[in-house]
Amino acid sequence: MFEYPTYQFNKYIRFDEKFIIVRGPRFSGKTWFIQDIPGKSNIYYIYIDMAGAIKARKKNLKVFQAIKKDLFGSRKFTITNMEGLSISPYCKYFRCFFDELENAERVIYIVLDHAELLRPWDHYRRLFKAVIDHYHNIRLVFVAGSTPMLIERLGVNDPKAPLFGRWERYIDFQYWDSHTTYEYVRSEIPQISDEEIFLLHDLTEGAAQLVMKYVEYRKMMTMDKAFAKLEDYVKKKVLAEMSNSEWGLRIIKAIAIDTVGGGYTSLKRIYERLPGYNKDNVKVMFYELLRYDIIENIGGNIRLKPRILSHIFIK
């Protein structure tokens, strides 16, 4: 986990793999992997933040010209804040862009973070298959906060169905076990108490992104302030994912009431917590939250995941 970055990257991704999906539950460390590890390794890559792409306005041509200019002078280029980057088979700039990358004569990874935000009406499956068949030096890496939504965007209804046969590869991230959480936190903050580490693991369930964020805060402040800061960070992330949906927030709070002390609730119980609301509307939003990977549903047993969400939204 904390090894030399190039080795770490190569351990997960082999040279001949052209289409990689990094998947796993929300906050499990997927973004850490594609931001931190490639950035410290010796690979050539272009990092595209699709979340940033929704919030700003730049034209395709200017963005691609900037990448082209930089690519031949350095090994990486990070794109942020660029709404309207049309990753589409109909975008002539993007096809020309791939041609330029092919001329670079080096293996280049195109990393798309928050890839569930890809435009739903573009034919990605067709485009990306053409890319991996034609451009032999280009590798595509996708990561999404919600893996189910990413699979939908890529044009496959069955998450278990193969996307591109011989080309695809999945990298699976899971929450850390208690031992890994303990070793990481102890290595970063030697003076921290065992009780604090175990409380952190219990609330985050070993979600690597949240454990790392807590450690970042804890180095600068007391335990209580660090937990408050972490809760504020998680709340803002979740609300932003839902576009501050009032319906989604009501359902999350209804689940939090029954699960803050642990355990599960049910859809029937959620209906009871929301008297007077149309059940069909509640059900639609419930399944939307499932797609966002904010709630977990195991055989009708429902909870927020990780557990810290229940503590946040009960307030």
C-alpha cells in the first residue's frame, strides 16, 4: 500500500491492459490510487477530472492544444475545471487529439476521475472500443464514485457483462480491515491512542479516503475537532453528489434514525418515517441513492455506508 509508486502502479496494471475500471465502494480510496500513485510514478498520463469538467467553461480545442503543447515536454498533464469536454465519437477535436497522442510514441494513460459524470447521451462504448483497437499506445483508466453509474454510462445494463472482451481489466478496492487502519494511522501519528484509532475505524469502516482525511486533520487539531471536520467533509461530499436533493436528504435522515446505533432498517420502515409522502416517489429516490452508492441494501436490509453517515445525518 505504501510502496514505491511505480511498482505500486505496475502491480495493479499490466502493460498490455488497455481498458481499466477502478471500482469499489464510495470512499474506498479509488481517487487516492489514480491521483497519488501515478503522480509519483514514472508513467506518462493525462488526468481528467469530470467533476471539475461540469463546473467551468473551456473549449475543446484550447484544452487539447494545451495538452499537446505540454505532453511533449513533460510526462503528465492534469485537466480540471472544463465543462464541455466532449468525449464523443462525433467530436473532431477529440479524434485529432488521439492522433496526436499516437504520434507521441510512448504509452500514455488517460485517467478519467468521477467518470460516472460522463455525458449519458454519448456513445462511449463505441468510441472507447475504437480507441483501444486503433491507438496502440493509449490506455484508458476509469474511476467513479458510483461504480453502478459508471457501468450505465459505458453502455452495459448488466454490471457482470463483459465490456470489451479481451481488453478490459477491473481493479477492485475494498474498505481496509481494522489491522490496516491501525497500521496506517499509527505510522502517521505515533502518539495517537488505540481507542481513537478503533473509534475511527468503527465510524469509517476502514474507508481509506476517510481514514486518510482524518489523519490529515488530526495532525493539525484535537480529536473532537478532527472528527467534526471529517463529518463536515463527508456531508458536503454526499450532498454535492445528490445535488442537494431534498428528497434524497429526507430518505437518508429516515435511514439514519434507525441505524445510528448500528444495524439495518427496511423500505417499509422508511415509508413509515415519511408519512404523507408518495410511496412511488420515495421508492424512485431510494433506488437513485442505491445507484449513487450512498446506501447499502442486502436482501431488504438497508443502511447508510459507511457508518459515519448515520452519525452525520441524525443531527
